[in-house]
Amino acid sequence: MTRAAPTQGPAVTLVIGSGSVKCAAAIGVVKALADAGIGIERVVGCSGGALFAAAVAMGFDAATMADITVRTWTREVTSKRNHLGFLRLLAPRLFGFRPDSFGLRDDAPMLAAFRAVFGQQRVEDTPIPLHITATDFLNGELVDITRGDLVEAIRASASLPLAFAPVKLGDRLLIDGYMSDPLPVSVAMKNGGRVIVAVGFESPYQNNIRSAGRFAAQLSAILANNLLKSRLAFQSAAHHSEMILILPEFKQRVGLFDTAKVPYLIEEGEQAALQQLPYLHALLDAERERREPVAA
Amino acid sequence: MQITLTPHDTLAVLAITGSIDSLNADELTQRFAQAMDQGHVRLVADFSLVNYTSSAGLRSLLGAVKSCRLAGGDLRVAAVQPQVNRVLEIAGFTSILNIYPDVRHAVESFTEAA
């Protein structure tokens, strides 16, 4: 597949942050933008958002993206245990603990699900320029993946710590993108994005913490939410143009694999985007006038 | 967006109406600067009628807060609507801004500190 000519007409850079199945709200955002005649000139995705960013970059429509979500984001895809991982957790010396292969879940079903959707697609060949973010396990840096196998890139971006093993890409060992920035607006800024639509999600806090797993999830949510806020504070202050935050609020509780709620998530995302459309239109009109000043 | 400046004894209240975004953030920045030029380094931004703020609006607020504090005063924000507070909160601004439930409390906070 070859990359198309740059989008004609009004367009934005779309950033989809981490948020597990809640990232399906981005489908509604994309639908609202498309219905309003607003194109997407670049898309950035992180963790769960990487899957949807890839689908947007491929030019899939909302119905196709919803179908992909239901097929790929299932409990079955992530519930297969990695028994060696558990043994390495319990007896690291005996079973040879290695950070580059440590994970408590087997990623084979997830990889198969992603491969069924994206095949051998490469990141650099998507019709819309695509950036997938991950985190360098050795130094914590945000890694912007713009080349290589698309499925490997998504898998690296969604390497939920402890659950899935890091991914070796080139000379880097990569873990989940949310560990360096849950909503990587900086990637859009560095690539010249002016009008940036950022779809972000806060990590949910646990109601009942009665296991070590939930305890760890609570710690992770605290860190991720504080990181989200601090990064957004800096990026808001530093961006030279405009960033429109879309932060869908879900009245219904959404579990990690609540694919039954995908239609609800899409609707909430679309409604959140529709609220921003009047301003977005005015902003894009102003951008067009700035680029093409009316001849005197 | 509409802005009305009301001077008090030792401070000024800027009542802002509408959306603060990149199409009008410069105007807000100028109004903050004008208030400071008039000697008001203690400012209260009445947000009761602000229904939206974008990153451009956040930058305007940040610049005004820094200028006021450098001059020994402060910009305090009052009556922030929930949808605007969510943006302030998610962008970390609630950790650096002094925010009050209404203008009266914001004005009194300066008196208490004096």
C-alpha cells in the first residue's frame, strides 16, 4: 500500500491515548470528524490507542473499526497464562529470570488477532502517516515508532508491564507506551501538528483492592494519571498552536475487556467530539485564512 | 468572549464570558496585561460564565499567573464550571492555580493574606 498525497481541505492531527477498550471512543471521534468533512493528516497512538490509530491510518471506516475492536480486544486474547512467567516470578534464580522475556500472559493469541487484522502491513506504508509510541525499558524514553512491522509496533506499544513481555525492536527493548506518556501529544507537536485533537483517558481507580493484582493496578493508575496531567501541563504550555482535548466521561463503568460496551463507547466519543466541532470549524477556517491570505 | 474589568480597592475582577480559545486568547492576554499596567497585580478571573478553555486559553492563564506572581500578586480563579475544571484538572493546572468556589471567596482570599 502506498501513502496517499497529503489531505486536501481542513485536517487535524489525531492523538489517541492509552485506555484499553475505552479507546474505542476514538472511533466515534473519527466518525464525527469524517461526517463534518474534517480530515486526519497524521495519527498518533499509544498502548490501547495504538490499535485504533493503526486502523485510522489504514483508512478503515467506523463500522470496520468497531468490528476489529470486538474481535481483537477480548478476554480470550489476553487471558492465556504464561506458565514459565509465573515460575520465573516465584523462583527467579531457579527458572532464570530475564527482563526481556518476563510476562505473566502469553501474547500468542493477541499477536494472532492483530495479524489477522493487519497482516504484514508496515507502519511507514499506511495511507495516513502513523506514529505508535512505546517506552524504552532501559532508560524510560518515549520511542516514536514510524517504521517496521505494524503488528510488532502495536504489540510493543501495548506491552502492559508484568502482563506482557517487553518487545525487542532493533536495539531497544520496548514496553507499554503509557509508561512514558499516556497521551503523547509531543509526537504530534514535533511533527509540526498545528491543530491537534487529543483523545485521552484517565486510568480507573480500583473500588475494592483485595488482591496483589488490584493493588498493583491502583499504583499503576496513580502513576499514569499523574504522568498524564504533568505531560499535558507541559504540552499545553509549550504548544505553538492549538490542542483540543477530548476526554470522554463514561457514566457506565467500563471494564478492561467490556467489548459489549463498544457501541456505547463509540457514541460517547462521537458526542464528545460533536461538542468541539463548532470551535474546530472556526479554528480550521482561521488556519486556512492564515495560510491563504485573501489577495488585496 | 467578553471581558469586563471591575476594579476594587486593592485588586481587580475580570469577568469572562464564553469560550477561551486560540481565536481570542490573545485578547484575554492583553486584558490581563492592561489590568497589570493599571497597577493591578492582584487579579480575580471570574469563570462563572466560561464554558470552554483550550490549550491556548491555558497558556494565557499561565502567562498572567506568572506575571502577577513575579510582581508580588496573584491571579486567582473563581467559580469554574465543571467542564472547564476538568480541562484545568487534567492539564495539571489545578495544582498551580488558586481556585475558589465564587468571586467573593477569591476576593476575600486576598484580604485574608494581606
